[in-house]
Amino acid sequence: MFFDLFQPAKDAWGCAFCVGTGFMVRRDLLDRLGGFPEGAVSEDIYLTYGLMRHGYETRWLNERLSIGLSAEDIAEYCTQRARWCLGTIQVALLPDGPMRGPGYTLNQRLHYLHGLLHWLSKPFLPLLLIGPAIYWVFGVPAFQTDHVDFVRYGVPALVCFWLHSAWISRGRSLPIFTEAAHAVAALPVSIALASALLRPFGRPFKVTAKGSSRTAMRFNRNFALGFGAIIVANLGGITWSLLGPDQPVEVPAEDLMNIVWASIAIILAIVCLLVCCELPCPRSEERFEVNRPTRIRLERQPGPLREGATLCDISAGGARIALPHGLPPPVVGSLIWCEFPELDPLRGRVVRIGQGGMLGLAWEMEPRERRRLIAALFSQAPENIAGTGDLRRALAGLWGRVRNPDGRR
């Protein structure tokens, strides 16, 4: 949503900003600023607004021009978000930043305030998840309403919000999953926010680790303990409100409202708890789904390349090929030549044979050929990111995670 929707919209207002890698900056303007700014841990957005102050804008190219590594586990994901939060606040507090410095338009300041409010709103999400438990322990309600008013006013507003989010995001925003994505990082970001308010420039830069190996399932206990505590607290509160010795026979309207909200918090916490079970990711190479016709030839069968095969996916290290009908599968270890657009036929060794004649290949090529394959893969930009969300598939995947948390087939 951020790259496909927010940034193009901000670009239309002249307020798109640089985000990490995959950008170019004019060297003469960089020299004019004295190099990359070092006053904040988020030097990318600081650079953007430093150039804005001198009358220059960052332009967003709304197409996929680069593919690379991102945070690969929940801990690094949260570390990255906490750093972005800290950097956004630091830039806002700097004397030459968009909230204090001269030379910025009202429009530019408002767009920066939009990003600032995004981070300042994070602490409310953990509070909403533990709000029912706070009510049962301390008697402080999260909402001054009953279930009738919530159904009358709250539910329509919530449904309209979900429909609007799905429409404006072109299907990228999904109920439960979008909230869970924010909830996972909400507590670390809230801690970073509190640290920034007390000592905004006291924390060093911490890079996001990338490229780590993950051949087995990992369970992040630190995050799981937090979401597990939310589940236990809300379940305990519901049980006490229904079965407690001093509770009235008929559940009060306030308690009924709280039970509904506690149930929603439990669902979100369970999804977040499942996220803490990180599935194995044995492949180290970026793999692209292509599903295009190709021609192949077994090395032990000289002659022209044979039509009818399908190249299912490909990476710089190997590929999956569906054999044409009637061609007997080769044995593991056989060599196969495969055609890929704009390249000479590629040579690969069969490392596995799946059902229906699906072959797994590992390329055997010279360094020069490998460089050409990498250039072809990453310049033709096959689509490797879902364009829209699919709630049914997402729910099916969630159920699969519940039934098979270790990711084994």
C-alpha cells in the first residue's frame, strides 16, 4: 500500500520522499547539502526534506525498478519500524526539519505531519488490545457506550472503513490481517516512541539484518509472550464476567460490550501469535513465477529443442519445468537444456522430480552466463508481488498455519 498508493499520491502533491535503497540523487545537489545528512537515523526522508527546503522535489516512479531484500523475521521487521519511527521524530525536532525549519510550504509541513501522526497513533493499538482487561481489573471502560449504541453507530462506521480501505487500496487492505500487521510492531514502536520523547537523539543507528538463512521453523518467544498475555488476560476477563461469584445473573450492557471487544482482541492476538511462528525459507535466491512456454532438450538426446514444456518459475540458481505430455521424465542427475527469452539455452541438472513430471533444476553455467541470466531476470521484472489481496486465500493460509504451524508438507 505504501509504495503503490501512498507514494504516488504524495508525488501528485509534490511531497513524495526517498525511502532507503533504490533511489538516485543529483550529485550537485548532494554536494550543495554537504553530503548525506547525518542528524537523524532516517537519512532518506531527511535528505528529501532538505532538498525541499532548497526548492527541489523527489519524484516517485510508480513502477517496479528494483527487487531486493527486506526484513526477514519479525524481530528485524519491528527493529526496522522502530528505527523509522525514531527517525521521523528526530527529523521533526531538528531546527532545519519540516516542523520547525524555514523554507517549507504549508503543504509540505502537512504531509510530514501525516507521517508523524502515523507513528504517534501506534500506542493506541496495544491499549485497545488490553482495554477489556483494564476495564475488568480497574473498572475503566475503553468506550463510554453499550452494545446497542455500538451496533447502531460503531459497526456501520467500522464496515464503511473496511469497505473504503479495500476500495482505495484496490484490494490490498484486508480486515484482520491489516490490523494484525500493525499490531505486530505496535509495542516495539511504542517503546521507541517513548524513548524518542524522553531522549530523541540518544539511540544509535541499528541496521536491519538481511540475507540470513532460515532453513527451519523459528518461534519468537519474546513477541509471543506479549500476545499470549493479551489472550490470557482477555479470556480471564470474559470468564470472570460470566462465572464470577459476585457477578449478576444477567450480563450488564457494559460487560457485554466489553466481551465483544475482548473477543476481537483475542482474534487479533491469535493471528499475531501465529506470525511469531516463522516458517522455513530454504531458498536463498529470489524466485520469479513466469509460467511461460519453453523448449527443452535432454543432453543425452541430441537434436533441436522440443516444444511443449512450461517454465513455471525461475531464479538465478535454478528453475521448475513442467514436461510436455508424452515425454518420459529423466532421472535425477540428468542434464537439460532450457530456453529463456533473449538468452542462449540454459544448462541445468535435474535435482528432483515432482508429481506430474515437474522437474526441479539447478543451473550449471559459467559466471558470464549467470550474470546475463541475472540481468535478464531483474530487468524484465516478472511480477513477484501480489497486486491485490484475497481474503479467502488469506483465511485459508491462516487456517493452514493453525493446522500445520511448522510448515511441513
